[in-house]
Amino acid sequence: MPERALLEEPSTGQRDQRIDGDVEERAAAGGAEKREYVQHIFSEIAPRYDLLNHLLSFNIDKRWRRKALEALRWTRAPEGRYVDLCSGTLDVAAELSRRPGFRGFVMGADFAEPMLRAGRGKAPASTVAPVVADALALPLRDGESDGAIVAFGIRNVASLDDCLREVHRVLAPGARFVILEFTTPRWRLVRWGYHAYFHHILPLIGGIISGHRTAYRYLPRSVAHFPDERALAQRMRDAGFRDVGFRTLTLGVAAIHWGEK
């Protein structure tokens, strides 16, 4: 008899919780099932996604997205073609399309179709097109995009380095890629409060409102496994980006990264 079979058999609830936790941890760390897991959970929480984003971030996420769009420097090509990667409910794509002076077009790419459906109506079809597509295989020709941006989504891709190379491929020379993502604060006191909220309060509230008990436990785990600012900047350079930089936001809770082709 295998040694594991000698252990006390957990109850059904305990067993399910352990299995869920194992899957979350493997997905957060970039395991083989990450793509399927992420697609599944974001499809399920799509109806309450916007509400929870604004509620759990105290509406600060809106300001963060505006700052990320400023870093995109879209005024360099106001009539250009842009990509909102891991677009979710199209918040960033819609915000860009509303910028005064913007006359271009935005493709909102996401592989979770229910998320894109939840964002319908945020922007006219003449300026924003939701496209079901994987960030690792964008339906664009080499050098076709005048800029790309991703907000709180790149930590969910199955392969970060493959994603960076794919974005680099579709960008035109001189075009910029901007990443807005959570990070871990460096100040000890802020980090303590951040962990308390992120690992305990946020999963509780998110689980209750979304009705999905695992999605908001995956969130802090995925951030914990994501590279810090300096490591991410180096991986952008390794993917071919130049003039790479970053800035932290709100006591180091989030960061904006940028790089050019």
C-alpha cells in the first residue's frame, strides 16, 4: 500500500479545498494548467469584474489606468492602431478611445470571451474592436501596431517571456509597450498592511460578491509569483525592448513599466 494511503482521509470539503489550493498555486506559478485555469475563472467572474475592481481598489484603479495611458504616448500617432492586451472588460481600450485628440483604433484582445462581452457598450465599434485572442498569438502582422498596453493582465499569461516577444513582434519601430501591474511594496509597514488586505480581506470580499471562491485567492498568489520591477524591466530588455523604465504608484502597490521597439 502506498505511504500516502496510510494518512487520515480528509473530509470532502477539506479535500476539495486542498485540490483547489494546489491548482491555484500551480497556475499562479505558471504551471501547465495556467492558461485553462485563468480562462475559466475570468469567464466566471466576468459579470461582477468591473464592480469588484473598483470596489476592492477603492477606485484608485481608474487613476492608475489613466497614468498608464499617458505613459503609452499615443499622441505620437493619434491615428494609429493600438492593442489593449488581456483587455478584459475593455476599460483601457475604451478610455484610450475617449482621449481628446485620439483618432485611431484599438483592438481589445482577450482569450476569455465573457469578459469582452461584459465590456460591450463602453466604446463605439468604430474605435474599439473586441477580439478573442491569446496574448501569445496575436492576430496581427509584424510591425502592425503603433502601441500596446496591458493593465493587470500580463501576470496571467501562460509564458511571460513569450508574451513579451509576441508584443515586440507586432509593434512598429519606435512604438511603445506599457505594462500596468500589481507589485509588492518595499516599505515594511506598507508591505505588512498590503499583505493583510491582499491575502485575507480581498479574497473574502471578492469571493462573496463574485460567488467564485478561488478567483480572488489566485490573485495575491499570482502577484507573489510575478517578477519585481527590476526583474521585469530586465526581461523586457531580453525580449528586445529598449529605453525600458518603470515607476511605482500608490506606495508601491502597483507599477507602470514601459519599453520601445
